[in-house]
Amino acid sequence: MRRGLEEIVEKYEAIERRLADPAVLSDPQQYAELAKQHASLSEIVGLSREHADLTRQIEEARALLEDAEMRELAEAELSELRARLPDMEHRLRLALLPSDPADEKNVFLEVRAGEGGEEAALWAADLARLYTRYAERHGWGVEMVSSNPTGIGGYKEVVLQLKGRGAYSRLKFESGGHRVQRVPATESSGRIHTSSATVAVMPEVEDVEVHIDPADLEIDTFRSSSAGGQNVQKNETAVRITHRPTGLVVSCQDERSQYQNKEKAMQMLRAHLYTRMKEEQDAAQRQERRSQVGSGERGDKIRTYNFPQNRVTDHRLGGASGTVHGLDQVLDGDIERLLDRIIQADQAERLAQAGG
């Protein structure tokens, strides 16, 4: 770990020197790239310097043990300093873990109704609101990209774009099956039903990250529809794009112009293709080890929301850590406790794999 930290600090200091170079200051593109690298290294360099300072203090306190008059004071100080060392080293090991290049990106979040008929569509709408409220709590922007509403307020499918720094890092483990157990509003006998919806979280990516051949695309236009299916626009502003090689189909109808809908649909397609490519790259690694937090694929049942017992259980976490109470708060976007636990489980697993 020490040699790796030294190399990072050396790189950080070299970037600092380049940022002060007049030639770099006169080149906005180069300066912006170096500033981005500098910012990405600043946290770990800060931790490294804190660790070095703590180590120095421990050595100084240890040296004072030879002084009979200072020994008692030195022992107390040494005990306090040594108690801080494990946490500092743990934070450093976490900072040294390889980061996901997509972590800082905005996301497209897709919710699809699963088993359960109209109740599943209502549940999909509840999940869309949950993530909207979570984004609002963080001051992120939220845009409706595409929706296929039902007549009583549900969604067969809805796609949101959440714009905020670190959105993907916080939400990427939400991909999978979300099951609800409750008495549906459509149920007259009061029986508890189980319904489901799937969530897919995809990072927004740029053209240079995913190449799409225009010849591979089939682009259709159609009129946007309301919840009841009636055409609400005379012009065909909605856009549907089919990617022939993969069979992926995306659509956008919530922008005002056909051009805007096409641009947003292309963003969604890039996100889908990037996610598929990333899953294929990770496939070999997933075969070698069983992940604590699951693969994130849509078929995985990751969470159950139980209304009668007022609790939410994440099936990727064992014991009491996988359950939180206060279902109404969770549905209002308060999912921070669950997200923190999942992220910590992922970090622990990666540390174990790295031998830390």
C-alpha cells in the first residue's frame, strides 16, 4: 500500500506543477482535463498525508517512552494515536480500490411493471416517485424521458433521467426486481397481494464512449399519447429508435420537438449499449465469485416492501442489517440507510478480494 500511495502523491504533485505552467493555463481543454485528474486524486492524497502525519506522531510518542518523566503522558498519547490507526488505514484501503469510471455520471432510471397486472403498474408508479423524491432530496434534476401510463395512475413502463454528481455511484445497486406485498387499491376483499416491478439504472454516456453506426438504426416517429391512449399532438414528435444488431428499442415522447426526443432517445440507447457492454466485461468476474450485492441484472429479486409489517428487506444483506422499518419514509425517498449498507457490503467484498 505504501508504494502505491507514494506513486499517487508523486502523480498529484506533478499535475499541480503542470497546472501552474503558463502553457497549460493558456490551453483551456488541457487545463480542464488536468484539473479533473487533480480533483480525482485530492481525497486519497489528503488521506495519505493524514496517515503520514499520524505515523509521525506515533513515532514521536514512542521515542518519549525512553524519558522517565514523560513516559506516562507518552503512553496515554500513544494509546490514543494507535487507536486511530486502523480506521485511517481502512479508509486508505477503500480509497485505493479501483473506481468505476461511470460513478460520477447522470443516470437513466427505467421502471417496468412486472407480475401483478394493474397493481404492478401502480407499484411501478410508486417506485418512480420514490426515486424522484430521492433525487429531489439531493438537489438533482429530474426529467421524464418516456412513459407508458395506465388509466388509473400506474405505469407499464417509465424512464427518468436523474442529473446530479455521483448519481450512478449512489443508485447503481438499485437495478433488479422490487417486490411489494400489500392490499391493492383494486382489491375489495382485503387480501394481501404480491406484485413486482423491475428497475434498471444506466449511466449517461457520451458519443465517444459508445460508437453507434447510423446504418444500424431504424428510426420511427409517432404521436405522443395520454394515459388513456388518445393522441394529444397532431404532429409526430415522439421518436422510437431500434438498434438492429442488438434488438434494443428505446423511445422518447416527453420533449416538445421531434429533434429533442431523438436526442434524448439516442442518449438512452447509448446508456443501454454501455450497460450491456459493461455487463459482458464483468461476466467472467461474476463467474469466478458470487457477489454479495448481486449482479444488478433485472431478473434478480433484490428487495421486498412489506406493507402489513411496515418494513423493507434487502435480500442481498443478511440478518438485521438487511431490514429497515418506516416504509412510508422509504417510499418518500428516504433510502439512504439501505444504499449505505449495500455500498459498504460491496466495499467489504472488494477489499476481501484485494486481500485487504
